[in-house]
Amino acid sequence: MSTSAFGEVRYIDRWFCYFDLLGFSRLAEDQDVDEIIPTYEDVVRQVEEQTGAKSKLGVSSSWFSDTFIFFSRGGTDREFAAIEQAGRLFFQGLLAKRIPVRGALTYGKLYSRVDKNIFVGPALIDAYQYGECQNWVGFILTPSVHSRCRGTVLDLDQRPHYRRVESAKILRGKPHENVYAFTFSNVSVGGKNPYLGYIREMRGAAGPEHRKKYDNTEAFLLRHAQASRRTRASA
């Protein structure tokens, strides 16, 4: 621990979410800023309202260019529940507005000064690397989350809406073992998953050079939807 002009400087074990907006450059070129900013502000506002992001045990957020981050005050189980919900709702909120995004939630050491927009530490690096390497539209929990949660009430194998990433082609340059991905399976409208429809819409608008990202996402969602139906049928 040391001090500087910024006060006490030390790492704290925290939960950290990193989100990368896909196609942001094209969006900024095609739309006026008065159309873009309210869209993101609306999603962030909904997340804060639903999670109590400004409460003592909530999460903080920051945004610069095409990157959004959420992070907790500490590394408790309750804070994991808060940031997992915040990250998942943010991810789903953007998809509902047909904005493609990929994100990663990690656990590790972080130093932050929100008022100075300073964020430093292994947690940020890990989340950034896992966020950027994904070849799909998805939200994942990194191996550090698996290690932290294993054998606890947070054990990822017991979480109903996350499943292991079983294909190495999803992550480019990072190991996929002990990576879990959100299956979009917490919402059903008329017996159908609306997010699958959003993915198909965005694929049609993205162009052939980006098709593989959406193909990978759809394959993962359909595979685990079928597995869930088989489990229910055998119960």
C-alpha cells in the first residue's frame, strides 16, 4: 500500500465487467450523437434502476468510446450477485435495441478512481482480453470467476442460465476451459427466446464478413436450448 497525489493507492479484490460494442465506428458514422447517447444512457439507467447500482453494495460504471465497464466495491458473494445482474441486464438491454456487444465478467485485483477515470489492475486486463477475443455476440464468466466460485453457493455449474464454452473457436487466443457463457435463457415470450430473433436480425444487417459471429452465437443458444428441453422431458 502507498499514497500519491490521488490518496491511498492499493489493489482491492473485485468483480469487474468489460463490454465492447461491436460496429461502434459504423454506428457513429451513420447516426447523429443525439441519437447514440440517449440509447446507451437509457440502458444504463434501466440497469441502475433494477440493480440499485448506486447503493452501498451496488456497482459503479464508466463509459469511454465503445467500452463500458462495471465493477464492484469488493469481492463478496453479494457483490457478485449485483454485478452479474448488472452486466447481464446491460448486455440484454443492448441486444434488445439491436446493438451487438460482447462482454466478460472477471474476478481479481483492481485500483480505481472514478472521479479521475483511472482503472488499473489484473482484473481489467483479464476482462479486456477475454472480452476482445470472443468471436461471437456473448457475455462470459472468465476462469477467474470459476476459480473464485468453485465449491461455494456461487458454483457456476449450479447457475441455470450459464453453460461451459465447449468450443475453442469461440475464443481466439485464450483458453476456453472453465469459461461459462450466458445462454439468454432467462426470458421466454410465447415459448420462444426473443434474443434469438434479435441475433438473427443483427446478423442480417451486419454483412457477410461478420456472419460467423452470429452463427457461433446462434449455435450455442440452440444447443443449450435443446439440452434444457431434454432435461425437462426426462424429469
